[in-house]
Amino acid sequence: MKDVHPREIRVRRRVEGILQTLFGSWGYTEVEPPTFEYYSTLEKVIGKELKERIFRFVNREGRLVCLRPDFTTSIVRMYSSKLTPGEQNCRVFYDGKIFRYPASPFRTESELTQVGLENIGVNNPSVDAEVIALAISALRKVGIEDFSCDIGHVGIFQGMMDSMGYPDPLQEQLKTIVKRKDFIDLDYFLTLHPPEELPMHSLLEEFPYLRGKKELLGEFQKKISPNRRFQEAFERLSRIWDILADFGLEKYLFINLGLIRDFDYYSGVIFEGFSPFSGSPLLTGGRYDELFGVFGKDHPACGFALFAERLIEVLQQSGPVKDDREKTIILSYHPSLRGEVFSLSQDLRSMGMMVLISEDSGGEELLRVTLNGRLIFTGIPEWIALRETIKKEITNG
Amino acid sequence: MDKLTLSIPTGRLKEEVLELLARMPGWPASCNLNTRKLVFEDECLPCRIILSHPKDSSTYVEFGAADIGIVGKDILMERENEVYELLDLGIGKCQMIIAVPLSVSHHVFFNKDHLRIATKYPHITRQYLQEKGITADILSLYGSIELAPTLGLADAIVDIVSTGKTLRENHLQVLESIAPVSARLVANLISIRTRMDAIRHFVQQLKGVIRNE
């Protein structure tokens, strides 16, 4: 559990405001799914590791409900009955808390602020590129410049699994090991169960290092025997790359063929944004064309979520964070000036300043004006001058 | 580019780790890290080294205070740090076990009405018990775990053993082995991307040294 103190919440609200404006300007509208979901809604789509991290309880009717562990599933549930196939893109964004038990017994954070978006209805490389471009733009807009965005594709790991020819239980075991990022256990596993196509052993060992610019796609293709999954993944990644390069965003991009996401529902491109100033990704996302199918409809979709607290951590580490609190004016006044001070303080507030007023009948001076903790003046002549300036400012707009 | 920051645990692993490093190309034949300093940035060292408590090494890596680190598998299992596990160094080898007094058989132990288990690894113990479907009280201690059964404080202990000498001297025996333990090289999730070439190079060199043993 964690208290959020004024300074942090001010910075977070500002970050949220920037993101909401940005998403709005790209045609995304805000939605708010409920904080609670029926557990049966999530059960169908969430992987085993995350299931154990959901806050669950029984409601009055005896049904199992939970606190939402992410937004995407809820939004898919919301829209699965609303959309008709073939409809234009539906663009929505959200901003709120998600709840998960900490990943390890030694961590404490169990609620996180996610701001994210979903682009529903169309599956093509330009929609993928739009979503990734927005993710990059989001980081830049909040003031983070030193970051990269890794793009990968679930088809890479699936293609490798196809080439290895394992039965289902072994595939699951392998997936768990790779998700845990335990490359020692992976080596034991591959020695114990040699894959049908041997280069897969060394390729999997290289998994953490399959990261580079666009050339990586060609280099990787030379090392494998092609199958349908690989082919689809390579073509898609290559087209997304070209579009984003035309957008001028190449410098932020990396191809990362070893990228794996926690959620099992991803079906196409997957991506992560991160900065050297944070130990965890700042944003994660991808394409999830099969998720609607779970709710009986067929709509392709792609989206991502930013972790607001991590953005703030990075902003704080990479330099002083702008804090609006730094423009505070305190007007301390004698009761005889009450009416005048009140009306002037309203004018100052309408100009965007933060004004505190305090009546002080025992003071020696009639008036004390402090800006950011520094005494500016105490005299009436200065007061009249200030009042005139403000009046002029206001009439001039 | 800056040097990689490498976290090395103090204690029993430290000397063995330093011997391995000294055999890597580009490393001085002997690194004297025996002062009271905890951070070493000498020019002759290819990495910036931080000396950490054995239990903290992986935490420094997880939170990015170090890019890579060396840590016992026991700590990784106990803390479940989110890090890449890249290499088994083959040193600090031991077993995570559950042990009981010599007088207690497997059958007698699992048929007790109520169990109390002493350990330095409460999380591993809890998971082990859950998998077995056993309920028991866990007594979390900081050291000399072997004392607990002798004093009647616990029915069993969960701990690491290498030779088994301490167990024998305290009239204990291994009931079951839970997992093999050894020192691992781990990397931070973000560093492995931002410092990929340097980390990969380090892993390859270290692998070479280990294979030549």
C-alpha cells in the first residue's frame, strides 16, 4: 500500500492531462470500465501467472468478482456487443487504476495508474504503426527524450515452437521458462528435449540478444527454415518499420525478436517503451485480434498502456520536474482591506496563479505580499500599483 | 560508453567469483577488493564493481543499481526477482533441502498431526509445502537453523547444504532435496537492452572461462 503525497499527485495529474489531450487530438475518446469485473470475464483470457495476482472476492449474490487487473479485457467486453463487423476504426482511451498483487513477496505496490488506448476494428500495418507512433509521441510529450521502443511479434516465438515440434505440455513448460527469463533452466530443458530443428537451441540461447535495427530481420531469416508464422511476422514487422521510418521515428525504434509479453491474448505485433532511468518498461502494448473471439465476436484490435508512476520516476531522475506550486502568492491583510483583497485574489487566480489569503488583524502592517515564500512588499502604494497593472492585464486579455 | 556495473556478493562466494574474473581476458590477475570500500571504480577493472550483501545482489540488479550481478539461486528462488538469469557459474554449489532429526523417518514425519519448520527461506518453504499439500507453521530464523530441531523448536528445517557436515554434527538427515543451488549471473531487464553488446561480451568471456575449467 502506498500514500500519494501532494507533489507526486500534482505531477501525475499533469502527466495524465498531457496524455489525455494527446490521445484526444488523435481522435480517441475516453471510456471508463468498472473497477470491478466478474472473474469469469477475465478467467478466459488471462495467463496462469497473472491469475494468481488478481484481487478476488465473493459478492452478495455469491458470485466471484475481482478488481480489474488491466483495462483491455474490460474494454473488449464493453465493445464486443456494440460493434458490427466491418465498421470503421473505433478509437478509445482510458485513464485509471489497475490492481494486482505484487509480483514478488518483497514488493508492495498493488495499484498502478494506467493511461492507454485501444484501436478496434482494423488489422493492418498502418494501424499498428499509428498506435506505436502514438506511444512514442506520448513519451516525448510528457518530457521524456531518452527512451527506446522495442517492437517484436508473437509469431517469432510461436514460429520457433512450430519448428521444435514439441507436444503441448512441453510447449507450455518451455513458454513458462522463457517468460521467467531463466536461460539456465532453458539450457537444461533444451538438452533434455532436443528440438527437431537443431539451430533452434542456439537461437533460443540468443533470445535476450535478438535486438537491433531493421537489418536484424534479414539476418535472423538466414538462420531459420521459413514457416508460415515466421513469414507473417517478418512481413508485418518490416512494413511497420517502414511506415514508422517515414514518420521520422526510426531513431526510437528497435526490432526485438526476443520480446515476450505477460498477457497470453496478444496475437501480432508487441512492443515496449523503456528508458535507462527505470528498471521496468514505461509502456507495453500489442495487437490482440483473438480476444474479441472469446466474447463471441470477431474484431481485430491493437493498443497499449503507459504506467504513469514509472513515467514520473523517470521524469524525476532525469532532471527537476516542473511543479506548478512554485508560483504561490500569499496575501496577508488587515480586515479593513478584506473586500479589496478578495476581489484582487480572484483576478490573480483567473490569471492562473495560486493565491492564498489570510486575514491578520494583529499584524503591524496593513498588508504583506509573499511570492514563493519571499516577501515582495508591505506598503499600500505598491499594492495600488499592482492592482492597476492587473486591471490593465485583464482588460488587454 | 560507461563501464558495466557488476554486483558481487560478499561472503563465501566472493573469493571464488574473483578467481573466475581474474581468468577473464582484460581483467587484472588479482583484484584486491579486501578494503572496506564497497564500490570499486579502478581504471584497471573492466567493470565498475559493487560489493553487496549476498541477499541483496539480485535486488540491486532488479532495480537497476547494477547492470549485472552474481547471486545464489537460493536467493533468486526466495526473492523471485525479475531479472534475466544468463549463466550458471558452477560455483557455490549446494542443495536446498528439508532435513529432520536422525530419529525421524519419512513416514513418521509426514504423519505428524502438526508440523513446524524452521528456515531462513520462508517463501521457498511455503511454496514447497503448498506443492506437497502440507500445512505447517513456518518459523523464520536468521541463522544456526540446525539448532531449532535440537531444541525441540521445530520438526524440520529447510536450508542449503553443501557437504552435510553441519547436518551430521547436529544429528540431522536430509529428508528430501528441493532444488540444486549454484551461483548465477543475472542481468537487469532494461540494461540487457541498453547495454546489450557489453553484457553479451561479458557473458561469452565468462562462459569461456567456465568451460575451460
